[in-house]
Amino acid sequence: MMDIILCDELLQEIFQRLPPPSSSAVSLVSKRWRHLLRSSLSSLTLRLSPNHLSLSSLTSFLSDHTYLSSLSLSTTTTTGTTTVFSDRLLISISTACRNLTRLSLSTGPVSLFPLLSLSTSCPSLSSLSVILSRPILSLHFLTAFNCLKILTLTVIGNGSTETVSDHITSNSTTDLQLQSISLIGIRADDYALNWLWRNCSFETLTKLVFENCNGIGGNQPFSRFITRLTNLHELELKICRSIVALVLLNLAENCSNSLSSLLIYDGGNRESLLHFIRETNCNLQKLDLRLPLDLDDSHLIEIGAKFDRLRVLRLQSCAMVTGEGLKTLGLGLSDSLEELALTNCDVIKRETGFLVELAQSLRNVKTLDLSYNHMLIDKEFASMISSYRELRKLNIRGCSRLTDISLISLCKNCKHLKSVDLLYCNGIWVEGVEFVILNSPELRNVQVEDRKLSEASRRWMASKFIEVQS
């Protein structure tokens, strides 16, 4: 009876508001409901098996999603994901999804013709993530995407680039209006990147990401590009030891002060990082570093003195810093810092008690991440947490020596707690978790193992709409 009474538009409106666990059952009700569900979806994520995929069936399936604007495709295995397969897949997408504004294709590599076909079929595409193979003969296909703002390129393979001419790949006057560029797997001899550095707008780019890169194409074109950027807000360097110095030294010469977020993971250069901190005109608000052997107290002291507006500081596995260095940093950031992460921090093992002094300088912190500090004990935690009266979010995942006693101190001092991560805390049990849930009136999210939740806790969380993740 309901299937007859409700019109298509009303059903689609209902389907759009359903949470994911419920929406998966809608297609089982009737063919009409399945059709309406598909036509109401605007975003879709699929994992495909190359060995069992019928592209005609996929095209038909995607064609039912009339209003699909965001599509993410990956494969269950890399076996069989050849260029031929990926090209056919991209052509199917071009045929079926003409309203796309965002496409992430994690199969590859893809070749030129399907990309050009995609640009014609999906003229509103603003975000594109694809895999290319070496040698990258040209990136000119990017000019065909008139609305492109976000670009992610992954380059794979061991093809020789000796036949690629820098002159051929750089004779263009195109002004790509990209806002975000993410490059993965770039080598020093991927000279086709020079065309990108010469043709991307200096004014529009706000985010630049390098991941697992040991080169950036030609040093000179890139240096000219990065020193002229006027609105770069975010820079990320992940596992890029070979290019960190080049990027930071050139960025320090940039007269613009727009950079607000810097991330460097697993590969740095002490001298270039120190030079950047001292010489840059920017005033960072977010700094995220995972540099086990390339970060020491000299960097911390300079950071505290230079970046007085820093709101977010994340340090992971930084083995060379000391408690004195962190306390000096805390004094410099006492008025601004709102989020602090000291993940797997060796100094917590070496210098018992420094967290208490640090906390006394950082009373404005609202988000605290102390995950995977296995030597953190109740006594130090209880003394430290008394200074964090404004705390909203706490992560102590993997702090195996903390017990229920720490949670009593947490609830006593942090009355505004909204989110807590207690996963893999072997010393915390059902009673402690229940105490937090019942004594944190503003709590909205808990991450904890299922076995540590009592039935009373589950009922209470359901009545208060508290989200549980395990």
C-alpha cells in the first residue's frame, strides 16, 4: 500500500535522508524503490573485481544513477588492472555519468584518449584523481578540463623518460586555474611536470601535496613556480626526503605570507627546516611533523618564538626532542594553541612529569592526542589533566598502562568532553568506560572495544544519541 501512496519525489526525498545502514535495504523492497534509490544518490563509492567485471553491466548500473556527481572507483586487487582495463572503465564512466563533478579512479594506469573523452562527456568535472604510467609524455590533456580545480596524479612504472623533450612539454601559455595539486610517486626524471609548473596559475593554487616523491621534474621550473605562489595555504610532504630541502628553501624565499598549514612526514632535513622557520614570512596556524631523527629542541624553540598564532601542533615519533624543549615551546604558544598531539613520544618514556608542567602553559587546549604512549601512567595523567579544563576531545588510544583511575580524574576536571578514544587501553575496563559515559553530559562520541560496554552503557548512549565506534 505504501508503495502506491507515496510519489516518486517524496520517496527520493526520504531515501536521501536515510543513514547508510538503512539505505542498503531499500533496494530489496521492489524494483521501483531500487530505481528511485539509485536515481536519488549523488555520491557513490565502488570496489570492483577486474576478473569478474562486465563493463556493459557497470555502464547500465551507473546510468541508473541520474544525479550522480561524485564517483570513487577502486579494485579489490591490482592483478589485472592493466591500461586496457582502466581505459575501458573510464570510457564506461564517460558514457554513463555525464553530471560528474568529482572522479577518483584508483585503477590504472589510464591513457590519453579516455581522458579526453571524459573531458568532453563531463564538462563540469572539478576534481580528478587518476593514475598515469611512465614515461609521462605530456600533461596537455589537463587543458581540456575547463572546470578542473582539484588534481591528484599518481605516476607508476619504470618506463624510460630519455625520449621526452622538455621543450615539447613546455611550449604552452595555458593558465590552469587549479586550487589543489597532489602528486604521488614523482621521480626526478619526470620532466613532463615542468609543463605543469609553467602553466599553473600562481594566484589560484592553495594546496600542494607531494607523497612518496624523490623528484619534482626540473628543479628550475619548480623553483620559479613555488617562489611566486601568492595564495598557498597548505603544504604536505610525505616520505619525500630527497626534495624536502629544495621545497623548504624555495618556500622560504616566497614573499607571500599566506601559508598556514605545513605537514612533513618521514623524511626531512634539519638545516632546511630550521632555515625555513627562521626566514619565512608566513605565520603558521597548523604544524604536523613526523620526523623521528630530523626534529630537535632547536626547532621547537624557533617554532615557539616565531609562530605565535599556531593553533594546531602535532608531533609524532619525534625521538630527538626533550622535555625542556617542549616546555619552552609550550610557553611560546600558551595563548594560541588549541590542539596538541604527542603521539608515540619518546620523551614521555624518558622524562616522567614533564607533561604536567607543559599542561600548565597550555590551558586553552581543547583537543589532546596522547595516543600510543605506552609508558604514560595514572599519576602523571591525573596531574596533567587538571590543567585542561576546556578539553573537548581526548585520544589516549594504545596507552596500555592507564587504568580506570585516569578516567575518574578526566570526568572530574573536563566537564565539556565531547569525544574520547579509549581503544587498545588494556588497563581500562567496563566500569571505567561506564563512568565516563554516565558522568560526561556533553559526550557525543566514544571509541572503545565492544567487550568494554555494559548493557546499561549501551542503553544510556542510545537515549543520548552518543555515537560508538569500535
